[in-house]
Amino acid sequence: MMRLWQCILFLALALVSAGVLTPTIGATKFSPPGSFSLISPNQTNIKDTLIAFIWHAAIDPDSGDEVRYTLRLVAFVVPPFRPDTLLVEDLADSTVIVRVKPDRGFYWRVFAIDQSFDTTASVSELWFSNCDCGNVDGQPIFGAPDISDAVFLISFIFFGGLVPEPLCMGDADGSGGTPDISDAVFIISYIWGGGPAPCCQAPCP
């Protein structure tokens, strides 16, 4: 007569053969990297094309398991809506400097990947822009706004002139949305009235 342990073993072998059970003898279960967050840039406008990305290091609970990072950077230009994704991979440190195109809005996120390819995404996604606020004619790049920019914006608003590329460059007062007469007045006030400099506070798009 078959003993109880033999019955259990026979049943287990039958389940393995049927693909219901997977043997785990000698297998090691690895844990993914721990939670981590991004630091900067965060909800700001940077008038530069060299951007330093900084985030907190992810700690892997498995002893000796190395963690490396992938930065995902999504850029937008409006109009038209044109997303462009850049991946910076195999990063050993929790900071990297990346050259980006001017006059864009960006959303960025980091992924921590260990040697077992277990992956943890940063707890949030951050945005920033490098719009040259007020310099709607783009001359020169990252140059101070002048009267030609005010004329450009008035032509766009009232006479169907060229559209600021991207729109955030015309958002001189940082209110967001499509540039309007208040943005033109803001630029003129800056040029002749000693008012504050144009400063984008809304993300692009």
C-alpha cells in the first residue's frame, strides 16, 4: 500500500509535469530596488541647454546587488504637439548632465535597475522648461527681450502674424495659456518701464 508521503510526492510530480507547479529548489528570490524620489529640476524654467538632473539613490535590499539608472526625458514643443523621448541609460550615479534643445517643456523620470533586471520607477515624474520667455522672435537665443519681441507678439495677437515657437516663449507674464495683450504689455513694461523680466512659470506645453 502506498504511504502518505509517497502519495504527496506522486501528486507533486504530476502537477509539475502538467505545468501547474514550478520547482523552486535552490532558487533565490531577489527584491527590486527600494523606493526613491527625484530632486531637480522641478517645476522651474532654466534658460540653458545643459541641464543637471539629480535624484535620491535607490537602495537595493539584496546585499551586494548593484543598482544602475535609466533617465527618461520627454520633450514637448507646441504648436504642433511633438513629443520627443530621450533615454540616458546605464548610469552608475544619481546625477547626470544632459544637453537638451532650447525652448522646450520637459517631463522626466528615473528607473532604478538591479543586476536581476528588477526595476523600480521614481515615485513621481517632474517637469521643467527652458523657454526663453519674452524672446518671441528667438533673436538671439536666450537673449533679453526687446521692442522687436513686443512687435512680434502684437502682430501675432491682432494681425494673424507668426506664432511664437513654442507658445510659452510669448507667455511673458507666466500666466499660462495662449499669449495675449497682457504679455505684450508686460514686455513693454520691462523694456521701458523698469518692470520685472519675463519669467515662464507654467510648463510647456
